[in-house]
Amino acid sequence: MNLKWTAALAACVMLASPSGAETVVVTAAQMVDVLAGREVAKPQITIVNGRITAVGHQGDAIPEGAKRIDLGERTMLPGLIDMHVHLTGDPHFSGYTGLEFTDNFWTVVGVANAKRTLEAGFTTVRNVGSANYDDVALKQGIERGYIAGPRIVPATYALGSTGGHCDATEFPPSITTSTVNIANSPDEYRALVRKVHKYGAEVIKVCMTGGVLSKGDSVGAQQLSYEEIKAIVDEAHMLGLRVAVHAHGTAGINDALRAGVDTVEHASLADEESFKLAKSHGAWFDMDIYNDDYILAEGAKNGMFAESLAKEKMVGLKQRQTFRAAHAAGVKMLFGTDGGVYPNGDNARQFAKMVEWGMTPLEAIQASTKSAAEALDKTADVGAIAVGRYGDIVAVDGDPLRDVRLLEHPSFVMKGGDVVKRP
């Protein structure tokens, strides 16, 4: 085929695509309208070429030739969003047990976890930390159709300080470990922000305090100075990126908020000042209040360090109490689970915990849809069943506003108009 004919054929395909675009009409008994905060009876959703073109009611006109999907007595919701996952993590290999594998083993783990997460109803995730730019690789593979998975907002490496939560602290000095994500001054952090952005980061993740799973640090101890986190935030915002900060300890949380971070991950020991700072700066709390159950039940048998289990016992209940207090204080809240610390695909188990600790089912659902889309700055694309957004739909057998645990077992999942899971 000569070049002239190839170009002509391509032009014909582009011209034909609007009229030949696939049209899908989805109906159900009811729909959770997360924008209006109510349920709608007998909805009818029209999706053309992956995007929603009409949100109406059964009985409205249906485009000629449309493919019809009737979900019967089920309730449909927008595709869910998890704002804190590690798709390349597997909690069954904790502590030193992960050293049995080659570096690229974790990419393969990510392929399996991406599929599992999507089938669980999470059509968008924010991956806040992975080695070797694996989350970018997964995103590229999903977007090009090689593997199944959710839309990914990648952070690439989580940035941290020498000896901190995001450094490798498990080894003696004789073993050299990678420091590609480690910095120790404002200028060094500015350079790291530019580097990870260059290689695909769409959000910047920073380890501001110690953590549960890191060895040799205090879970609440601050690990970056105010000047360092301010440099990161300024650089990221200049590049149009948002900043997610891992922070358990009070001082680190509050310095990060003063510096202008966009989301605080974990936020376990936040206090009243933290709540005031978050509200005044418009920041979100993204609190993983389910995985305490998994860590304490399964961590020891998975090889988790004894000190990590001790730290979780110290901070887990306090984090849930902080969640309740932050919600009551009016702090903006997100749905983020730390998938990878517990098995990816079980993300929806957190909904029940959010309700147990103060939210209504609707608020918990909005945290993983409407609010998450706002925090991602992607309200044109995801987070609601609304005209113009992707045809991302989840359906459950029953009413999730009465029993939020129904979301743990979705019977139908659609991403961009394509059916991922059927009843």
C-alpha cells in the first residue's frame, strides 16, 4: 500500500468515526447521583464513544442502533476512585520476604493487581509511589490495551530524606541501595520534582514523617523541614502538579499544610490546628482506616517487622478517632486505602469503616467519586454519572445507601463504555 493511499484511508476512517462510534444505553432500577446527593429512579444513561452524552429516564428516546444493557433491579453508581494505592505492592511479602524476587517481579504483580482493582469497581486510582516508574508503565500498558486496569494517576517514586520512611533503611552500610528518590535540601527536592515529572509523574508524593512499615523510625517524627516541603510544593504547583504528603505526626502534618500541600495521606495524629489549617488552605485528608484490620490480623504471618506491628497497634485506633474528629470538624475527606499494604482488589472494604467512624453511606461514596475527582482536578472526566464524563459505571444488587457493604461485591463494572464485569 503506497503512502498516498494510506493517508487517504486514514482520513476516511477519521471522518467516519463520529457516525460509526459505538453507542451504549444503560438502564437500572435506580442510580446514586453523587452530585445532587440523592437517588434517581429508573435512570437511562447514553454513552457514545466512551463518554456520557445523556443522563435521562427510562422511556426517553434511544439512539438508533444503540447497544442496550439493562441492569434490572440493581443500583448504578459512578466508577469508584481510590486516591491512595500501590498497585505493585503485595502484602504477602512483607519485611525481608520481598527480597526473594527480581526488581521487575513487582511490575508483574502490578499487572495482576490492576485487573483485580478494576474488576472491584475502581475505574480510576492514584498510585502514590512505586519503584522503577512501574506505575507509568502500567498506565501506558492499560491505555494502549495491552492489559486491563483502571485509569492511573502516577506519582512514580515517593520522595523522601536520607534514613526516612521512603529510604531503604533495612540494610547495613555495606549494602548500597538506590537513592534516586532521596534528597536533603530544598534545591535537591526541587530537582527531584522536576525529574519525576519528566518521567511521567502526574502527582508528587512526599514522605513527610515516619511510617508504620519503615524500619528504624518513629511513626510520627517529622523528616523534612518546612523549607524543604515548601520548595517541593512551590515547584510542583509551578509545574501544574498537586502534592500528596505521607504524614502521621502532628508537627509534620501542620508544616505540610502551612506549605500548601493538596492532600494529607494517613493524617493519623492530626489535631485541632491541623483541621483549621486544612480548612483554611482547602486541603484534603486521605485516611486509610481499613487496613489496620488487615495488618494486625495478617502482618505477622506475612513477615512484617515486629516493630511495624507495634507501630500499627499504637497508631491504628488513634487514626480512626482522628478520622471521626476531622469529619466532624468539616475537613474535606477522600477515599484512599493504601492498597498494597492489604491486598489490592479489596479496596471497597473501607466504605464500611468510614461509615462506622462517622460518615453516612452517601458521604463515603462521594469521597470516592465526586470529591476524589475534585482533588484530582478531573471533574470533566470522572467522579460522576454526568454528561461529558467517561462512561464509568458500577452496579450493585441492592441499595448501597442502606448497606454500603454492597460495594464490596459489584455485579457490574463498566469503564469508558466497555463492560469489564457482568452480572
